[in-house]
Amino acid sequence: MSTALDEFWIIASACLVFLMQAGFLCLEAGATRRKNNINVAIKNIADLGLSLLVFWMVGYGLMFGTSFQGWLGANQFAPELGNAGNGAAVFFIFQAMFCSTAVTILSGAVAERMNFKSYLLIAMMISGILYPVFGHWAWNGLNRSETSGWLMQQGFVDFAGSTVVHSLGGWTALATTLLIGPRLGRFSKKRPDQKYPGSDIPLSFLGALLLWFGWLGFNGGSTLGFNDQVPGVLANTLLAGAAGIVTPLLYLVFRHREVSTSLIINGALAGLVAVTANCHAVSSVSAIVIGAGGGLIMMISSAVLERCRIDDVVGAIPVHLAAGIWGTLAVAIFGDLDRLGTNLDRLAQFKVQLSGILACGLWSFTVSLIILALVNQWMPLRVTHKQEYMGLNIAEHGAPSELQALYNTMRLHVRTGDLQHRVRTSAFTEIGQIGGWYNQVVQSLEQVIARLDGIITTAVDGIVTIDPDTLIVQSANPAIEKIFGYSWLTIVGQSLTVLIGTESGLDDSTTLKNLQGVLVKSCCSGEVLEVLGFHQQGRQFPVEVVATKSKKGTEVFWTVMIRDITVRKATEAALQASELAARQNAEQLKTAIAQLRCTQTQMLQAEKMASLGQLVAGVAHEINNPVGFIHCNLAHAHQYIDDLIRVLDYYQKHCPPLPATVQSDIDDLEVDFLKDDFPQLLGSMQIGTNRIRDIVKSLRNFARYDEASLKRVDIHEGIDSTLTILSHQLKATSERPAIVIEKHYSDLPEIECYAGALNQVFLNILNNAIEAIARETIARETIARKTIARETSNPKMISAKAIAPPFPDRENGVITITTKAIATAIRISIEDNGPGIVQTVQPKISSLARSDDSSDLASFHGARVSA
């Protein structure tokens, strides 16, 4: 700084660097949440003032005082600058801005959770110890054009502070961030990558532009004079910043991802940080590569921090630490060795640059970690969870805002449930308008709650909300008191088993388990289930319950509706009793009707039988009279014929021969044949009349029309009469042989019975047997016919004679009638060799015998009469 122009340039550059403080303030305030943005702004302006004073009192002397073995400055503490000559004040102003920049890097990394007092303490530590000591190692002697610091003596080059300013601030930010941890909910289990949106992103972009603009003075003023290096330094600064923006932008565009605002902002800053160490000694192309590398390294380190769950609010560590390390190494990789002026080759220069990076890391990270850990024992570095949740604007500075007022009112509503309090509104601010809409929502909610409370309060059914695990009642409506007798307010906090259960007499754990099972079933199916209710007075009564599962946030609870069904049960019991009585009356009526129908049927049957008996008796009487005349006269006719034949014989023996013509006529009459055949004809007529008389007698005996009352009769006579009537059915037919009747009669006494009805029974049973034998014979012949048809090539030629032999060789149907006296009764057994009754029908015989259906009577002949 040999000329006034040089001093003016340095002062102008210092003003630009000062403007970077405004850039940091805008960037961090816009990137943080609204409840913390005032705190961030205060920290930025506070650390500026505090760092300037501390750097003047202590830091400047340690950094630029006369070197003690290349490690520390020994003088120039609290220098007098008002009358300073030789550009000392100008140099101090420029370096003081650098110091405040190193301090303010920390603010963005630890935003939203660091105690304000602790932050001021760290700002003093950085500006008074960490930055001046390392600055002495790398830059001591710059104001005197000397190389006094031990790193500077080895050839370490950091033109404008990629390591001295930015990496040192980044190392300190890393140590502090590790100690205080991430913000609440930043890396939760449910949302491991929870990001918090900034309050004003456009303000952050304005801050980035201010920083970029101030960087021109940061790098341009590091020439310490307005010389021919300034244009190149400024050009490389602009190019590197542009490359830092484009690199993440291209990555996001070509990977089809959303363009992240934070990556765009931090890309530009990372490019600027990377070129800060080498902007004086690299070409334009190299500056672009270095800037692009800074942006790429920033993205990689940001991902590493995310994976390690290190919460850097604005990305200060990836931008200042990672990009600063890359820029410092780029000095050896891309720098022009002649411009560097260290007389080292690239490998040696790289080693020196690496040693400077390691020295900065060991010094700033280790010392800050130790000091902060000790301070944390005395003064907590982090605010409480409550303060962090509330926001540092209120917790640290008592700075209310419309948003905070809205937040407090909402918290009050949540905590107390009282919705009467309203938010202050304003038609001229966004938050005021939101507050107005919120008030309308609260008012509508109050109306809904009032209506719902009215419904719940006046509901007849009991309604409770319970905890699913413990069944503890959380709320209840007044109907609970009406149903169970317990006060609906005092029941809250007690177990639901006090009110209902599946059964009485069980222990508490079993009752709880059983009731939980019932409620779970109701929740899953929506089914209304019946349980027992326990009244305060000790009585038990039936209730119905239905449960529904509800969820409020993470809290799960059941809503149970309980209905007293005592009255309904009593009504149902009365209805069931009435229904049972009605059914019994109906059954009695049905039985009476059945008996009436049975009596009616019997009367009709008896009437039919009486009418039939009268008819048969009348017919038999009418037949018997003429047959009797014939029968009686046949004996006289026979005598007369015998007399006439005897007279004719006398004439033939004793009379002379007759004329030939007469004798011829007599011969034509075959008198001899007539004499032999006519007696036989009379004998046949005698047999026929006897047969007719027997049939008539059987009909009269079978009908017994004149014997309607009980009378002692001969059973064998009734059976024989019945067989006589059925004799024509017993004869052989074209379809079957004759049916044989086998009688096994025992000596039976006469019995007292209704002879006509009993004969009807014999008739029906014997008729069924005859029909069964006939069907069996026909079925057997049909099967044989089909079998031969399958075995014969011409089934049409089969004849009945080919299938069945003559009747004498075929099996006859046999009906066996057996009578036997047993004590005071007699047994009559009628058997046949037919197919018998099918087994599936046999159980129905008794029901058919008792049936009132005329169709059943028709299909089961004789059952009703014989019953």
C-alpha cells in the first residue's frame, strides 16, 4: 500500500466485505423458520460488533504483531488507529472484516437451537483466539511484506482465506454442531430426512447476491493494492461463482429432479470459496474448473452430512469447510508456480497446502471442541426443547409477531379446549388475514361442537370414550347416569368394567379381558352385542353395546354406545309367551280339527259301509229269491224228468214200431243223447244255484248290514266270505299263475267285534297282497325279456313263450292265513311271498294310518279301518 489509490482500493474492498455481513444476515434469516429469523439477524449483527472489538483488543496483535517463533504475535494489542500512518488503519479495517466473516459463518450452521449467550462466547473465542493464531501462522508479515508465520515460511499459500477464513469458520461450525446436535424432529425415526422450509427464500437469494458482490472486495482487496492483479482476480471470482451455480443446476436438470434452491445458492458460494485461495494465480479456465469442483464437493459433503445426521441449517460446513479445503489444494494443482513465488514444485506445494489444511483442522476443531465442551458444563450451548419449540424470537429476545400470536392462540385452544379466545386480525397483513380465517373456522367449530354436545347430552343411549388397552373411561355423557346410577362426571377415570361386563362373579383381569374381546369384535364387524349392565344399586340388567375405533393423531380410542334393553327384553318375553300360548292354542285347534276330520272320515266310511252293506244285502236278497225258486224247483224238475224218461223207455219197449217218417224224425232228435245229457244239465244247474246261493250268503255275511253294533261272530266265517268275494282274482291270468291260499285255522271262539268293518280290513289286506304278487311277477318277466333282448341279435322275434314256461312250472303266488288264540285275544296273520314293503316306506305306515289326507287313505287301503 504505497499510494493513496492503493489505500482507497483497500478501504473500498473492506466496505464490500462489510456488505457481506448483510448478505449473511439475509441468507440465514430467509433460510430459517419465521419463529427464529429475528434471532438469526441479531446474532449476525451482534457477532459483527463483538468480533470487531475483540479483534482490535486481542486478535490483531496475536495475528499481526511481531512474531514469536512464527507462532504468535507479541505486540500491537489494542492499537491506536486514529493517528496511525503508513496505512496501518487501512490494513486493520480490511483484516477486521475478514475476522467478522470467519465468525459469522458459525451463525447459519447452528441456527434455531443455540443459546444466544453461548453464541456470543464462541464469537469472542473465534475472533480473539482461533482466527488470530492460525492467521498468524499463515499471514503474519503481510503488512510488512514479510514471511513471519511458520506456515507462510514453508510456502503455504492462501491468497484471500479459503482456509484461514472459511475453513476455520467451517471447522468451528462442525465442532459446535456435533456438540449441540440436530434440531428437534430433523432426523426422526418416522421421517429420517425431515427438512424445514425457510421463511423467505427470495431473501436468501438476495443474501447470496450480496455475498457474491461483497466477494469482489474480499478477493480483489487481498491484492493489498490497486495493481494489475485486480482485474484478473475479479474475473476469476466471477467465473468461479458462475461455475459453482451451473454445476448443481446441470446435475439437477439432467437427473430430472426438482431444482433445489439451497443447492443453487450454496453452489455459487462454494465456487467463490474454492477460488478464494488461488484467484491470483490461476487461469480463467482453471477458475471455472475450481468453481465447478467447489459446487460438486459441496453437494457430496451435504449428502455425507445428511447420512451422518449432522444438522447444518444453511449448509455452512459443505460451503466453507469442504469447498475451502478443495480451493486450498487447488493452489498446488492449478496455480501458476511462478505467480505463487514459493520456489516449490507442485508435489511439494501440495504437501505444504495439505499441511496447512491439517494444521487448521487440528487447531480450530480440537480447541473449539474442548473449549465448548467445558463451556457447555457451565452454560448450556443449546436452548431447552420448550424454547426451541416456541421459537428463539420469543424465547431469547421476547420479540412477538403476528405469527407468534396466532401460534400462541392455537396452542391455547389445543391445551385448554376453550375456543372462546380469538386471534387478532388485520386486513393488511398475510398473517392477519390468516388469523381472520382461523377465527371463522374456530367459530364454525364452536357451533358444530355445541350441536354435537347437544346431541350427546340429550341422547338416550350412554356414550363413553375409553382407552383400548385399559378400558379407562375418558369421557361420558349424562345418559350414563340415567342408565347406571353413577354420576357421569365421576365415572371418568374409572374402568368400563364398573358399568358393563360379559358375566358377573369373575375376577377383574378376566372381566377386563372378556370385555375387550367383545369390544374388539364389535369394532371389527360393527355388530351390536349384548352384555350385562351393573347398576350402582347392585342389580344387573341387559344392555347392548356397539364400539367404533377412532384416531386423533397418534392417539387411538374407542367410542362405545350403551343402550338399556330391559324394557325391550320384558316386551320380547311377553311377546314370546303370547306367541307360545298362541302356538299351543293353534296346536290344540289343529288336533281338534284333525280329530274332527278323522271322526268325519270314520262316519263317512261307516256310512259308506252301511250303504254298501245295505246295497249288497238288497242285491243278494233280490238274487236269492229267484235263485231260491230255481233251486227248489230243480229237485222236482229232476224227479219229473226221471219219470218222463222212465215212461219213454216203457214206450220204446212195449209200443209197436212207428212209421218210418216218424221214426226218422225221432232219430234226428237223438233221444238217447237227450236222455243221458238232460239229467246232467239239471245237475249243473243245481251246482250253479248252489254256487250262487253260497256267494249271496258270503255277501250277506261280508256286509253284515243288519249287524252295525258289536256282536259275537266267527272270524273264520268272515275270512272265508272275503276269500269267496276275491276268488276271481285268485285265478290264473295271462300274466301270472293262480294264487294259492293256504289256511292254518286254529280253534277259535266267537269274538265280539264289528263284523262288517273287520271284513273290510280282511278284504283290503288280501287285495294288497294279490296286487303285490301280480306286480312282482310282471317285473320279473320284464327283466327276463330285457336280458334276452340284449343277448339276441333280433329282439323282435322274442315271444312270451320263449321267456316264460307254462304256468304249472312257474312259481305260484302264495297267501298264507294263520289264526291263533292268545290269552284273551286272537292273532290273525296274513302273509304273502310278494316283494314286501320298501324299507324307506315302512316307517311311514303308522303315520299313513293316522293321516287325515284322503290321498294317503287312497294309497294305503284299509289302514284307517284297521287302526
